[in-house]
Amino acid sequence: MKDGSVRKKMSDEQELTLRLNTVLTELSDVMKQRKERIEEIRTQVNILENENDDMHKRVNELIMDAL
């Protein structure tokens, strides 16, 4: 009887180990996806900031030309 409970315990531990590995892999994937998305958003923000700077310069040029 004792031998069966040892096997059951090992089986439970192996199952928990597999589940933990799966959860950790999924978590790692989600973190990677979020990191990639953050980089995409940062790139978009940089583009928008550059466009804003360009428009600001153009507006100032137009104002100076009007004076």
C-alpha cells in the first residue's frame, strides 16, 4: 500500500511540475508580447512627436512669413 501512495505522490508532483512549466511558459510569452507591443507604441509615439515638431516649425514659419 505504501508503495502505491509514493507513486501517487510522485505522479502528483510530476503533474504539478508540468502545470507550473506550462504556466511559466505562457507567462513568458505574454510578457514578450507586451514588451513587443510597448516597443511598437514607443515607435509610434516617436513618429508622432517628430510630426508634431515638424508641424510646429511649419506653423512658426507661416507666422513669421505673415508678419
